[in-house]
Amino acid sequence: MNFKNVVIDSFDYVDPPEFITSDEFEERLSPVYKRLKLPEGRLELQTSIKSRGMWPIGTRPSDIATAAGKKVLLKSKIKDIDLLIHSSVCRDFLEPSTSSYIHKNLELPSNCISYDLSNACLGFINAMDLAAKQIEAGIIKSALIVTGENSGPLIEETIKKLNTDETLTRKTIKKFIANLTIGSAGVAFLLAHKDISDSNIHIQTTHSKSDTKASDLCQGTGGTDSLMMETSSSELLHAGIDLANATFKEFIQKTSSTNFGHLISHQVGIAHTTLLYKTLGLDLNKDYSTFSKYGNTGSAAVPLTFCKAMENNAIKEGGSVALLGIGSGLHSIMMELKC
């Protein structure tokens, strides 16, 4: 869909207080590394992920998302928020919605609608797309999109399993390695109708496609405090890039320009980024990435990277930005911004 009236009014993020290096994780995994004779340093070597963030035990996704949301609301002159969407993979409970707690924490009014939108790593961009369509249609004037990803429960459960499950082999352990690349962050964007905002960051175009035949390639199970995920990494990589390629071919038929000045893709690791850009015929030098420090932060990955790029003046005023989202399921959504 093409948009004429939607801007990103303000945006911000929150970092976890602690960053754990890949070397430190491998040290914690020394029992299984020794048993299977795995070479040290392979985690960073294969992914280029040097660290990932961790929140203190007991931190709720709503706490993380609330912190990001407060920073954004303090920045904006817009005080009437019509819609709140929580878009994390992580959530406080199965019921009620995590957005309920964020709504309460931010002291939003009762006429501000709130709900969760979950779609693996694409939740945030999906929420932006949905809110932008409502703004464009004149249904609402503003929407606060938040995410609060906490990798701690997944990482701790994975380390425990790998160190204690002696049935694992060098082959079967592979489906758990992706878990050790997952990071944490909180992000919030305030979307608004251009008539009530001074922002020059315009949402121009969105386009999405699905390939649900590949839905078994990455599956997460468990409760909010104890998670486990199994990933067929190689198959997921190639299926995801095939879907992204199909999505991108249709996406550029709708965009105002195919010569994007800046590119931000989902932050998985160096192999994914390199193959994605090669397949799509895009210039890797236009990429801005954060996975080296943050790892794969799920639904926060693309918006966090946009925040960091803007913070570091990596996106030139008047430039076009392509957000290239891919998530397990499989789904892909791409978004063009003009800054």
C-alpha cells in the first residue's frame, strides 16, 4: 500500500543493562563443548555476533516496552494517543494482553485502544503497517507502537538443556545454536497523521507476502519464564531469502524510487545479511546493522537499527530507507521511508 499522510513523529529505544559476549556464553557451555569437542569461538566466527543484551531476571516485557514508550512520549508534542500496539515476541502472560500493562504504566486514557500484535520478528513492522493504514484512512490520528524483547528466559533454558542433555550430538545440537544469538531491547515509535506532527519521516509504501509451507522451520514453545526454540537454520535461511526476494520484486513496483539510499534488514547475522543483499541485487555498503552488538532482537531488530542509524547520522536528510523484514512463519514485509 502507498501512503500520503503518515509520519513517524518520534522514536526511541532502551538498552538492557548488561551485554554478554559470545565468548562468555561459550564459557558457560564448556561442559557440552568439551563433551562434543566443539571448537571455541565458533559462535562469533559463524555469526559475527560479538554480544547480546540481557535484562535482570524477572524483568517483564511490559517493563521494557513501557520504558521505551515513556521516552517517546516525552519527546513528542502529541498528547492524545488513539492506539497502542504491543508487538513483541515476548509477553508478560498469555492473558491479559501485555499492552494492558503498558497502557496502565503509561497512564493512557480509556479511549486509547490497546492490543497485542504478535508475528515473530515481524510484529513491530506489521504493527506499523496496520496503524499506518488506520491513520491513512482517517480512523485514528496517532498510534504508539512498542516492543520489549527479553532473551533471558530462552538463553538460560538453552544453556541448561545443552549442558545436561547427553543425548545431543554435533548434528542435533545445531537446532539450538540460533537461540544463543537472540538479544534484548525495547523500542517505541509514535506514528501520526502529518497534519499533527512536524516530522519529515514519511511512511511511503509497504508490501508483504507469506510462505506458510515453511512454518515448521522455527518453533518456540514454553511459558513466559521458560522458553525453548528449535530452528532448522540452513533451511530457514534459504526459504526466508527466497520469500524476501519474491516480496522485494513486488515491493519495488510500488515504491517511489528503487534507488534506496539506506537499507535495514532483519538482524540475524553476517551470513543472512550477505546472502540477502546478493540475492536482492542490493549494495551491501548501504546496509546499517546492529547484530554485532545486539544479536537478533526479534521484533525490535529493524526499528532498533533504524533508531541507531538516525542517532549516528547514518541516514541523510531527504534520503530513502528500505526496511526489509523477514520472520519465521514464514512472512516478509517491506517498508519504504522518506526521511
